[in-house]
Amino acid sequence: MTRTPTALPASIVWSRRLLIAAGVTGAGYGAAGLLTDTSVSLPHYFRYTAAVLLGHDLIVLPAAIAAGAVLTRRLPGWAKPPVQGALLVTATLTVVALPLLLGYGRRPDDPSALPRDYHRGYLVCLAAVWLVTAAVLAVRARRRTASDPEENQ
Amino acid sequence: MVRLPGPLNRIHPARAARLFTSRLRSPQLTSRLGVLLGAAVAVCFLTGYLSHAIQHPPAWFYWPSRPVGLYRVTQGLHVATGLAAVPLLAAKLWSVYPKLFRWPPFRDAAHAVERLSLFLLVASALFQITTGLLNIALWYSPMSFFFTTAHYWTAWILAGSLLIHLGVKLPVVRRALSAPQRPAATAGMSRRGLLTAVGAAAAAITAATVGQTLRPLAGLSVLGPRDPQIGPQGLPVNKSAAAAGVTAAAADPGYRLEVTGPAGTLRLSLADLAAMPQHTAVLPIACVEGWSATATWTGVPIRELAAAVGAAPGASVRVTSLEQDSPYRISTLPPPHAADPLTLLALRVNGQQLHPDHGYPCRIIAPNRPGVLQTKWVARIEVLP
């Protein structure tokens, strides 16, 4: 799909060249800085990056897709979208909350570091998300029975 | 979503991409998510570069001391945008996930280079988001490299590989965004539904965290890594006196502040400092980690201390801490901040003598400046030529 540059107007061709040239310059500057900055420990850096990339692509995302498929499999069509949306919100909220829930950043000498009860906070967030979802489902169910009673039989 | 694998022979590389059956995936969806994610990356890059330049100013760089809360806004935006980008990045990567298993992996050399740039893009995006999350949660052990410089250089790699990606995909994106809107024939969510869910996730994450810098929302932000009201004297602390190893030096009754300039050197005890005319300023502490809190500070204006040792107008002032082993032991107040009457050598906060964790015996507090440069436990003040 990206193989037909000859058919494109000149402005697009030049925009693409400029973007790619600027991108190569920026990424090259970052890579050179990374490789020469002695405060970055490169073996640790690459190990971490590989773990995050493979962990996302081969574990977290497939697990999320499989969980979504299993959890919404038996739902009727009208109920699926709100539940899928709520699962997306739940999953991404969990990513943000996880370092706080684990609480390794707490420090005995600093009561202002991670000062809240994050387990409670996380449950409050989940309760809010799923209460809204339940309300949306209730509205959808009522609208459905009101407008299309035949489909219910 | 996904058709769960039946017989194992279906999991052959040539067929893997066909396991993904959602009709929701399309260039239209990916382009829309990409535009939003690109905007988020741009905001993070610009605010992040700004924070870097304030701390390591290039020769051409100028940063004013007013408005007093500008850095609090730019850095609060940096962290809030990064957090809100979590669902955007998740949805964006989901929308193109089957392409990861394309077989054969590349058609020709040009395609191989393009896929290599995608590898850089995805790796650097995941790196920036996850290290940012770990850093605001103060969880450093998974990152056995120096976060600050690694996050900075990777930001350039992310921005660069994003521009390459945009250049490569520009025709696809233009076609997708100008195509007539046709609903995706899905069994579940619509395209608009997914974008709504991503927006809802970003809104929920923002509401749950932004109170760490917006005090009125502190009660709502149950997942804020900081609470602007919690800490010694009602103010958060990033490094305690104990962690900085200055407890004994700060409490020493023989403490003298050394003030050096063209006209000579003054050695001032805490009582000497308290006997000088005191000024009060209401200024925020704005941390690079995205939290901020306003307090009322009282002390001696730096420009008066500098004038007492013969500083010329427009001089910079270097401040050294009692703290020994820290990259932030020394900070330099550039001319606008050194001359600003609100820049104080503070002795008191919110009407009380400074708590050791807030920098007792005295600390720097200047307008529009990262908290990490607001040097605590000040030992020496030098007017630079």
C-alpha cells in the first residue's frame, strides 16, 4: 500500500522525505547519546527493553485478547460493546495502578511517598467503572425491550 | 476478537495473522488512534525537553522566573499526558497486532528497514511509558540503569522513529482519514465505541491521578502517587534528611552559611540569617515526577545576599548543599531567578521553622523551577563572575 510513491503529489513525496530525514536524525541523535552516555548502563538498558517488548507482545497483549474473548463470548450482541469497553478501562487502569498496588516505592523515612491506601483506591476505581457499565447495560436493555419486543422472545 | 486455536496445525507462521478475526481493526481506526497518540507523544516530548533544558541549559536556552507556576503546569502536563497515553498505546498496538505475525516477515530490503524502524518505535514507546510509570511510583529496582538519562535519550529515539513511521505511512493515513466513514461490520464494539472506551480510560486514569498536582482534585485522585497535603508540615518530600545523610550536619549548632562574591565572603549563623529582613513568598514546589504543592515560604531574598557580597546585576548564583553524594548537590540560579525578589533562602515554611526533611537550616525556593533544583540544606552560596 505504501509502494506507489510515483502516483502521489509532489507535496506528499517531499513531506514523506522530510519526515523520514528528520526522524532518522532524531532517532540517530538519541541512539548515539544512549550508546555514549556512561550513566546509562547499556546491558541493563537492553535487558529491560527486551523484557518490556517481549512481555507486551508475547504475554500481556495475547493474554488481554484471550481474556476479552473468553469473558465476552457468552454475552448477547447488545451487551458486548459496553463490557468490552469496561474491560479495556479495567486493563489499562490496572497497568497504571500496579506499581502503586505493589508499593515497592514506599520508604520508611518518607511518609509522603505513596501515602494513600492504593488497594482501596483501585477497588473504588473498579467499582466506579463497573457501576457505570451496569447503568449503560440497563439503559441498553430497556431501550431494546421498548423498541424491539419481538427480538426478546 | 480472536478465534481460539483449534488444531495445533493452524498455528503455523504463515497462518498466525489469520487467527485474528476482529473486523474492528482497520487503517481508519489505527490512523485515528495514531493521530491522538502522536499528539500525546509530541506533548510529552516538548514538555520533557523543556524540563531537561531547564536542568541542563544549552547556550541558546532562556527560561524566565515568571509566571511562578509555569513549570508546575508543563511538568504536570508531561506526567498526566504520559499516563493518559497508556490506553491510547494499548489500543494502537492492539489494532496492528496481527501485522506482527505477517509471513514472510519482510518482502524486500526496504520493507525490512521499515519493520526495523517499527521495532524501535514500539520498543521505545513501551520503554518511555513503563519507565515513567515506575519512576512516579518511586520503584527504581526494575530499572537498573539511570532513569533520567535513559528516559531522555529514548525520548529522541521515540520521537525520531515516530516521524519515520509517519513518513512511511503518510499515504495510508491520508487515505484512511479522508475516506467516507463506514461503520465496521463487527459483532461487538464499533469504531466509535472503541474510541469512546479509550477516551473513558484516559479520563478515568487522569481523574485518579491528576490530584497529585491539582490540589482541588486530591480527594478524587485515589491513585495519585503523592498527595499535595501529606508530608512533614503538610508538604510532600522527595528526599528526607536521613536519606540524604545530612541529619547530623544540618543539626550542628556550629552551622555557618558561606556566602561568597566579588566583595568577599560572609559566614552567617542561622541567627544571623534570621536577624536579616525577612520576606514571604507563596510558591509551589513542582517536582519532575509531576506532583506539586503550594506553600508559604519566609526567608532572605537571594538577591540581597548576593548584593551583600558585591554581586553585579545579571549575575548567576551557585548553591551547594550539605548533601555529599548526589547529582543534585549543586544547582545554579540563572540570572532571571537570581534577580527575582521571590527567590528566597527560606528559613520557614507555612509559619514554622523548616522541618529537616524540607531542608533545615535553610533551602532555596525560587519561582518557576523544578523541585530537584530547589536545593535543600544549603551550605554555600557563590555569586558567579
